[in-house]
Amino acid sequence: MTSTTVNGNIKFHDELRQSVRSVCSKYPDSYWRELDAKGAYPEEFVNEITRNGFLAALIPEEFGGSGLGITEASIILEEINHCGGNAGACHAQMYTMGTLLRHGNTEQKAKYLPKIADGSLRLQAFGVTEPTTGTDTTKLKTFAERRGDKYIVNGQKVFISRTEHSDLMVLLVRTTPLEQVQKKTQGLSVLLVDLREAVGNGITIRPIRTMMNHATTELFIEDLEVPAENLIGEEGRGFSYILDGMNAERILIAAECIGDGRWFIERATNYAKERIVFNRPIGQNQGVQFPIARAHINIEAADLMRFQAAQLYDAGQKCGAEANMSKLLAADASWEAANAALQTHGGFGFAEEYDVERKFRETRLYQVAPISTNLILSFVSEHVLGMPRSY
């Protein structure tokens, strides 16, 4: 990459950040605070960032998108969180869409991608996790039986976010029983489910109340009919299709954590300079300064790993280790920054009007989902350091 290209990218990235901030400025802390109190979905915000083309960043121009890379997509999500919002309300559209883009056939892409790009269709739901198997994905029990020109699906999914606010869902199912395949990763398939038709006709949605406003649900699937033409890619190869999109997911979530971390550090720094106790700003005390400074350092380090992973991804190179490490580092750093901000604010950190407690709850999620810290450590132990598989 030439210096001209690098400088051009920097300028474009700065402009992209400013564009996202401009939209986010219309949705201040009070907007997110009120939604959090009601457990409501940020419909107005999601509609506006869709109209501005941000959620179509990764969709190729031929299908009405911007044709940008994962680097730019990560910047968009980072800035939403940096501005005090929560990109979790819509981030899945970016990485879930990739399953359709990379593995869908010509007809599927022509039918769905332009409408996803212009916002007339939402693809924000990703049906993988199940209550009895968790991250042991190959043992999922939701089964789809092929009958003529349709699949009949039965099973259950849990912690599937945004299903009540999405038109389409990417659903991972087993199409060949586990005991009939040579490798446990075989026999899984991906279906594109039209939720507008499926809810009430095979899918029942039950909202799950959580410690943060994340619009997550449990799905009960009973004799759901899905047209065979909605199979994405080849039957039985769905596990590899899902894995294919996980590096993108890791990088994008890392970016959101970095956005959170910068929000916490800025709030903590400003409060530490303004809060006067014992006739001096509390930020004059090293006991207050040092945790904030260390959190800032760790956020900046995680940011470098995020960009390394994103650049490898955009170059079409292997980036599994970098994507996973960026997610772990960013999630840890944002949680460290959250604790520093809460401690700096003292009792006011627990008051809703300061928004620290809301963001504190939101950023804690990312050490657990979409992949836990321990699974990332297991991945690095086995695939980077060559140690025996631990599970």
C-alpha cells in the first residue's frame, strides 16, 4: 500500500467518522436512556442510519450498497458506541448479510441484497445458539427435514437478538442427523427464513429480559415450512458458511468495544477534571489518574489489533487469530475503562442521568458474547500455540 493510499484512507476514515457523528448527534444520551428504561428498540435511530447508507457499507455497489471493507464497517460501529449509542441494535445486519453475499446464489442475492441495502428489508437476526448446546454448535438439535420443495423445521433457539425487529433471519439447522455424519461439522445447513411469514406460522417468539436493552429472544420452532429455494449454499455445508462470517463478527464487535472504551475514558477524564473534593479536582490525584490512563493505553493497543485484523480480512488473508485476539483485547479494555469510569464518578456513576451505569451494563456483554473469553483463549492455545485441543 503506497503512502498516498494510506493518506487517502485516513482522510476518508476521518470523513466517515464525522458523518456517523453527525447522525448520532441527533440522538443524545437522553434518547438512549429513555429507551433503556422502557426496554424499547431504537427504531428511529436504526431507520436513520439505514437511510444514510451505513448499514449497507459491506454490500457491493452492484446491489445498492457502498462496497466498503470491514475496516470502514468497523469504524461506523465504533463511532456509534463512541457517541454514547449502542450499535448492538443493528450490527448483525453487517456480518449476517455476508453469509448471503458469499454463499447465496445469483437469484438470492439479486432478490434480497438491494432491499437490505435500501432498508426495505432488515436482515438482523442470526439463529444459531440453542438452550441445551450453547457454543457447542455442531450438536445443535434444530432439525430441518426436506419434503419436496420445502423444509419442515422443528427446534428451539435462545438469545437470538432482534427477531422482533427483523424481516429475515439466517437460521442454522441440522439436515443430517449427527450420528449419520463422519465429521460432526457435517450435516448442518443454512436457511434464510422470512420472519414476516414465519412468526405465528411455525415460529413463536418469547422476549428475554436481560440486564441491558438488547432486544434478545427465545424462539420456539414447530413445523415451520421454509421453501427449499431459501437454502443458502449447499446442504450440509452450513457450519463452514457460519464460521466464514465469524471473523467479521469478531472484528466488528471489537470496534464497538473500542468505541465504548473511548466513551468511558472521555467521561471519566472530564468528570475527574471538573469534580472538586477537598478543594481540588479529583483528577489531580494519581489514584484517580492512573486507572483512567491505563485503560486508555489498553484501548489504544486493542485498536491497533483491530486494524491489523481488519486489514488482513480486507486483503483476503487469514485473520482468525487476529480477529479473535482483537475481540478479546477490546472487550477486556472496554470493561476496564467501564470500571475506571464508574469508580471515578463514585455514587453518581450509579445514577441513570450520568449514563455510566447504562454503558457499564452494555459493554459487559462482550466478554461473554458473541464468543466468550475462554473460547478465544482455547482457540489461541490450539491454533496459534499448537497445544492439545481442550474440548
